[in-house]
Amino acid sequence: MDKRTLALFAGCILFGILPMFINPYWTDVLNNVGLYTILALSLNIILGHAGLFHMGHAAFYAVGAYTTAILNTQYGVPVMYTMPLAGLLAGIFALIVARPIIHLRGDYLLIVTIGIVEIVRIALVNDIFGLTGGANGIFGIARPSMFGFKIKKPEHFFYLIWGFCLLTIFFMHRLENSRFGRALNYIKEDDVAAEGSGIDTAYYKLIAFVLGAFWAGMTGTIFAAKMTIISPESFSFWESVVLFTIVILGGMGSIRGVLVGAFLIIGLPELFRDLAMWRMLVFGLAMILMMIFRTQGLIPPPPRKYDVLAYLKDAIKPSAASAEGGAR
């Protein structure tokens, strides 16, 4: 085990025992940071890897949360059992709304996605199908249970949220190093050139939307269980703005950047709560300076490197072997 891996492992252990030494308020702040980290990582698939300007991610988050709330309060389904279905319904919703608009680019796509999140919020306020509770939302969502253990305290949710966050990081790391992740990267850099190289850009963009929505929907389950009450105000356009800011500030396509961005946007303002009159001024100034001097984000993804010589050797070996067999 090298020093870098050892330091990472030690850091995870220290972070894991942190709730034992801090009060429940700060534990809950870390829980919020974890939730926004997961949501920002799911948005990172769409915005960071595919390069699609999407500012309606809170709509998918809302679909997952309301799916869990309705199934739990009206049909008695245990909260954790609803998580896959919440993600599935959010993914189906993303497929339905994204299919007609996937050909749009840049600002045009951004404006349409803003409209999507507002349509969802208004539908929830108007108590669609009599299921969403209108402006008051849904009350009495049960606490989740795992292996017979009921999760109800902030420190309990800390391990649930950050455990799911680690799973998300692992999934996103595998995704960005896969063939699918490389295709999304090509589309982000130049979708015309990617299409000319044989990549079905519309298909890959649509799958990116569905994957991001699926993960956001599952995160909505955790949010609903943590709060035990949800309302349309929890999924406003502002939530989408915050998630968009986290990805842009941290670095589009960077897992480490999203982690840092979530801590800065969600966690850091809590440290300056006593300076409530000034903290947003300082934060706004920092964002302006950031956009001027660090346009790629705090921690942009490293450039991809490919071993061309190794690829050529692997390509030549089968050809040489077949030629030798033919000579015999």
C-alpha cells in the first residue's frame, strides 16, 4: 500500500469517527453536505461529462422523494424498499421529458430544463392526482430501517448518507473510465466531431440524463426519510442553481472537485452564520473572482492519457500471429 492510499484510508477513518466528537448540529450539516454531494455527482454525469447545460435537476430529485413519501405513507412500503423504484420512476420521467429536447444545445437546453423544474413544482403545489398534498406536502414519512436497526439520529443518517456517497463515488469513477464515460467526454469536447467518429450522440446524451435522474431519484428517498416531511418548496429552482454551482465551481467532470464544491457551497456558509449580513457578500465576491481567474473550476479533471504504444503492440500481435499461422 503506497503512501497516498494509506493517507486516503486514514482520512476516511478519521472522517468516519467525526460524529463522536461533534454535536448533532454539525453532524446534520455534514449530512446536508453529503446529500448535496450525491446530487451534484449525479448532475455531474449530465453537466460535467456530457457537457449538457441542465438546470432542472431538482425535478428528478422531487420525483424520487415524492415516490418514497407516497408509497410509505399511503401504502405502508418500507422506506428503503422504495429507493430502487424512486430511482426508476425518476429515470423514466427523465426519459420522457429529455427525449424531445435532447437535440437542443447550450442556452436553449438550459432554458427548457428551467421550465421542467418549474412545471414539476407547480404540479406538486396543485396536488396532482390528489397524491402530493399540495403546498403543505406530505407528512409522517417513516424513518428507514436496515437489518432491523432504525435510523433516526443525525449520527445514524451520517453513516447512511456518506456510505451511499462512497458508493456513488465508486460508481462515478467506474463510469468515467468506461467506454461510455469516454464517449460522453468526446461529446462534451466536440459533439460534431464525436458524431462524425460514429458515436450516436443523441443516444449517449439521453442515457446520461436517465442515469443522472436515476441517482437523483434514489437520493430523494434518503432526503424524504431524513426530513419525514416534504413539500414543493424543498425542490425549487434554487436547489437546481445550487447543484449547478457546485459542479461548475468544483470543476466539470471532476469527482474531487464536486466534493470540494459541496463543502464550500453547503458547509462553509454554516461556519459564518454569525456573520449572516456579510457572508453572502463575501461568497458572491469569491464566486466572481473564481470565474475570472479559475474558469475551469477549483479542481478540474486531469487530462486523459492513453498509452498509444501499448495499444499498437496489442493490435500488432494478433496480426503477426495470424500471418505466421497462414505461412505454416
